[in-house]
Amino acid sequence: MQPETIAARLWPGRSPRIEPLGGGITNHNFKVTLEGVAYVLRIGGRGTELLGIERAAEREAATRAAAAGTGPEVVAFLADEGVLVTRFVDGRPAPPEDLRTPDGLARVVATLKPFHEGPAIAARFDSFRVVETYATTATEHGVSIPSAYAAATELAHRIERALGPRGVVPCHNDLLNANFILAGDRLWIVDWEYAGMGDVFFDLANFSVNHELGADEDDELLRVYFGERDERDAATLTCMRFMSDFREAMWGVVQQGRRQRQRRAFARRCACWGPANGREPRSRARSPRAPLRFPAGSGL
């Protein structure tokens, strides 16, 4: 569906200016300006349900994020078309090197934590089940599973056993740098399509991986978020960094039909992990990281 057609439904009899926005991976994004007010018109891509995206759940999460002051206001939603309209944030991508500083990490926590502490949302995000679902989806659509999947799954099972039952909070689960917008002194988080009730350590680890935090920066992230850094939390964060990479790799496998390069990305993300060395792929780290370790008392 063309953005002009959707705009005519949302703003009948009016003549907004529509400009394409870059940066969308699974969606098509447009800036719509009407009478001096700007919006983002987001049209969901085809087949995104295969990635576990539910548009009604995204709308709920985005609305809760706006109420928490974490995300922009939700203006309109067309369920059948998978269309979401939010206020346009007149800002720029937050430089990742700035977000890695102590002040930057404090700003990220101050923006993200109110959403974590907000009311529950309907969707659920369990990284251990997501990678399994992606494997099933890929197989059902004729995509072969990379050989690294077996070893990665074995390690994921060990991590799940080591961590034990986990509490859940509302999480974003896709904290790419492109989803952080800096407008003046205010940081916003956008794109809530993978949001769901999940493990706060996955959200923190996902931010860490996508912003290439080193070990010292991970420790600072834990101190800012929890008020202190302890060994069990540090070990849990390390484990969830693996799950973040595993999830993203399997996301790429589902997308393989459209993006063959994602198969190579899986090998890069997962081949360097394993029970023997447990180190993060160097392609994702600016500096050597501590080996993956299980929380004390886990028996693993």
C-alpha cells in the first residue's frame, strides 16, 4: 500500500507532505508533515509475522513507552494494514561512542528503565524460545539451518539451566543504535515491534552487544542500572550477550530468502562461541572480553 493512500485515510481532505525516511529493515518509514506538525508513518513489511512481530502488540508497547517518557507519542494505528503513526522526533542518531561513556550509559538507563518498571504488556519475549521458533520457521520455509546451530543451541540450553527461572518485565529487545534518537538533551527510543515481557538482562545485553561495550563498560552499565555491580549479575549479562547474538543470527536465518548474506553472518556471530572458549566474536567487540562464565552456584 502506498503512503499517499494511507495518508488519505488518516487525514481525509488534507494535503500532507510525505518524505521517505531511511533506516527501516523490515518496514517502510515516511515523514508526514501536516500544518507544521510532523509524524512518522510506519508501514509494516510483508511477512514480518514470521519474525514474531505482532502489530497490535507493538502498538501497545509503543503506547506504554510513550506514557513512560521513553518513546514518542502514538498518534494512530491501522491494524489490518499494520500501520503505526507516531510523533516525529526532530533529532539525530545518538552516536554509539557517546552512549558508551559513563554519562551516556546513565542517560540510556534513565530512558529505558521507566519502561522496564511500567505496567505489564501482553506480548512475551523469551530469547531461548525465540531462537527455537526461528529455526522451526526457517525449516518450514525451506531454509537450511547452519551447522553452527547445534553447538549454539547446546550452549543456550546450558545457559538456561544455569540461570534458572527468570522474572519478566516489559523489554524492548531490539536496542540497535539506530533506535536511539537524540533530540537536544533528550534521548528517545523508537521501534517497539519486538517488545514483550522478558528478561531485563537480555535487554541490557542486547544494548551492550549492539553498542560494542567492553567489559569495563558492561560493569558500569550494571552499576548504573542496579546501583552496584556483582559477580552473578556480570555473569548473567555475559550469558545474555550470547543469547542476543544467537537471536540476531537466527533472525538472519529466517531472513535468508531475501538476504543471503545473513547466513554468513550466523557463522561470524556463533562460531566463536562455545563451551570450550565462550568468547565473543571479535567482529562484535572493540576489545577482548572476559570468557563466558556461568553464575556461581549454578552447577555448570
